[in-house]
Amino acid sequence: MKVGVVTFPGSLDDADARRAVRIGGHEAVALWHGDDDLKGVDAVVLPGGFSYGDYLRCGAISRFAPVMTSVVEAAGKGMPVLGICNGFQILCESHLLPGALIRNDHRKFVCRDQRLRIERVDTPWTSAYAAGAEVTIVLKNGEGGFVADEPTLDRLEGEGLVIARYLDDNPNGSLRDIAGISNERGNVVGLMPHPEHAVEDLTGPGTDGLGFFTSLAATIFA
Amino acid sequence: MARYVVDVMPKPEILDPQGKAVHGALPRLGFAGVSDVRQGKRFEIELEGEASDAHLEQVRQMAEKLLSNPVIEDFEVHAQ
């Protein structure tokens, strides 16, 4: 499968994401923020970093990058889109996912190996996991606090759209310990921790993140 | 030239860690009795031509679409 990874000015984890895509068994295709051509990819990853310097709000400027017009359109047709960290922020700013991400409640940047529970496993990004699987994935963010109004939070939980939840300590003040969510269809997933940094024993806390990239193989496209 | 101001503030129910940090620093500088601090953003926008309702509406749309995020922020627009 061809998986596009978008590079915005200020993206940091695009190279790691492309590498994780390859380790997951796919062809990684570099996509450029200023180009609306998705180069025929089957799925898109919006990587972590500080696109446009996080000016205005995290993800607020990236949302209007030419590539995002194509990503939003493709997502509407069911293309799998995964936003990691800054990518999650961009998906929320693009209204592909509800809610927003604000500065960590303790006001410090946090960087650590984070335990998570994977809760929704019928998405193209999480189907490799068993429901309720507990995994450890790298987390690093300054503005990772997931917020939404109460009806939205109730809807996310009621419809089973929470894909991952923080275990042990909540690292950033995210409401209801939410680490990641999906849209109703499940093709669009946003996740604050970084599975692309947990795909090899040598360079991470383990390989628990690999499932986000191997899940795609089992996805059947309409 | 018409000038407009957009004030963007975090919604009251949204945690404002930056405001909290400023609030925490004020007593250390000797400012007593500060009960709360909220931090927002102010945009000053200049448009060509005379001030008009159409301009004001245009700035309101800018505020809705880009300058604020309605999930976490409220905004106010006025002519200066």
C-alpha cells in the first residue's frame, strides 16, 4: 500500500513516520504541504512537530495548506488519515475530528513512555490490536490536553469513538483521559502519543506502536 | 483606512494554563489580591476603504474562520 506522509514547515517526525510506514510493510510517499497532489496514495499520515511554528494555535495555519484541501476531500470519501500529535491538532482544526488540544494543564512539556489502552479496534489504524490492549508508546507534547464540551465527550464515549485512553497518570490534563479519537466511520484517527517512535526495540520503548502501521494491511477498500 | 480589533479569549469553562502561570507570578512581584487572570489574544486588522458594516462582517468571518477556534475560544469584534 502507498502511504503518504505530509511535511509541513516545522514538521519534525515526518522521517520517522515514513520509516514506520516502511517497517509496517508499506511504501512511504513524501507529500508536501504546498502541493495539493496526493500522488495516488491509499492513506495519509499527518506527522508530529510544530507546523508553522504553532503560530496562532497549533495546527490552525496548517489547516489551510493546499495539501489539506485534498486530505479533507479524500478523508470524506473514506481514505484512512492518521494525525499524530501536531497531526491530531491539525485534524481538529480542520473539523475532521471534534474537540481541540490545549496547553498541558501542568504547563510543562512532557516526554515519556506512556501506557495506553486501545479501545476502538475497528479502524484501519487500530485493527491490529486486541480491544482493551494495554500498550506503551512514546508521548511528547506541550499542548496535548484534549478538550471538548460535555455533550461532545458523551457522544465520543457513547458511540465508541475514543480509540485510546491514558493509563496510570494523565500526562496533560486531557478530559476523560482521552489520548486519541476517531470519526464515526473510523477512517480518520487522531492520536497524541507517537506510535512511529515505538516500532523498533533499538530506538524506543518497544514495538507497541507498530500496530498503527500494520493495521492498514488488513483494511479492505471499497 | 478602516481599523478593526478582534479580541479572542479562552471560553470561561476552558482551562487557561497561561493565565494561571501569570496569576501565579503576580503575588511574587508584590501584587496582592489578584483573584484571577485570563490570557487572550488581540488582533488589529486594517482594511482598505472606509469603515462599513460590510467590513465589520468580513472581520467577523475572519475571526470565525481563522483567528479563533469556536471549540475553545470566544471572540469580539469592534471598529477602532
